[in-house]
Amino acid sequence: MRQLIISCSLSPKSHSALLAQCLSDEITNLGDEIHLIDLRKLELPFCDGDACYAHPNVQTLQAAIKEASAITIATPIYNFETGGGTRNAIALGGNAFNGKVIGFLCAAGGENSYMAVMGLANSLMLDFRCIVVPRFVYASGAAFTNGRLSEPKLEGRQMVMVLAPR
Ligand SMILES: Cc1cc2nc3c(=O)[nH]c(=O)nc-3n(C[C@H](O)[C@H](O)[C@H](O)COP(=O)(O)O)c2cc1C
């Protein structure tokens, strides 16, 4: 099973990108193949529902999604929702998401936005018939110290449960 992580934050000090890297390391340690796309490196255009789909980086994103059976979306939480960059990436990925298993890694400032992924999860389920893993990682700022993940409960077991239950 080829797994893909899309790290959607554009922040240079992104916490969700740290979560993405932790999950990537865990999956590699399990001996599975993992492809990590960091949207700070793969610059995407805004979705205009038209010419954007011919952009080479959009085609790279769509190809990676099509190749994967399971996809983790690592996302910042903005305004009690997933960030705009995340939703832009989903719009650009479009039908490539059809039928995929989707997990979430969320980085938020506080504890109260834990339902922020629900709108996007509903859209993935209804638009693209995705199977959304009903357990996901939600890490507030308190889970990080000096730019590192410092919450032991988020290391190992729970991270791996997102995509590689064994
Ligand atoms: C514009 C903006 C809106 C935010 N809204 C929320 C929010 O509604 N709830 C929350 O818990 N944190 C909120 N935060 C804090 C971010 O979720 C937090 O900084 C998180 O680390 C962002 O993910 P990242 O580090 O991967 O970019 C917001 C931050 C910004 C910049």
C-alpha cells in the first residue's frame, strides 16, 4: 500500500509539518513506503476551477494522490476550520481523491477547535466517496516545546494508528 502525506501549512515554523515528519518517520520505521508532499516546497496556484488544473505542480499533486491508497492530510487549524491552503489543495486534487482512505493530523493553537476537520471530512466523503479514519491526531500548541513535538501520547502509537494499524 503506497501512503501519501500532504503537509499543507505554509508556515516556516509549522507544527503540522512536524507531525507530518513524525508520521513519515514512523511509517518508514515500519518498512512501508511513504511519499511526503510539503506545500511549502510544492507551490500551488489558487484554485480557479479552470486553468489551475493544467499547472505542472497541480498535476504532480494529482499524480501522487492517484498513486496512493491512503492519504494523511497534515493541516493547520485557522478560524475553527482547516486552513485555506489545505482546502485549496483538496480543490486542486479534485477527483484524484476518489475512494481514498483519508486521515488527519491537525495542529491548532488551543484545545477547542477539535471538530475543525468535520466540514472537510464531510466534503471528502460526499464528493469523493473517501473513507475517513474516525480517529485523528489533534495537537494544540501545548504539545510542542521549542519547535519540537513534546507530547509523548502523540508519538509512536497514536500517530501510527492513523494509517498503519497493526
Ligand atoms: C489566521 C489564524 C487563525 C487561527 N485560528 C485558530 C483557531 O480557530 N483555533 C485554534 O485552536 N488555533 C487557531 N490558530 C492557531 C494555529 O492553529 C496554530 O498556530 C497552528 O500551529 C497552525 O498550524 P501550523 O503551525 O502547522 O501552521 C490560528 C492561527 C492563525 C494564523
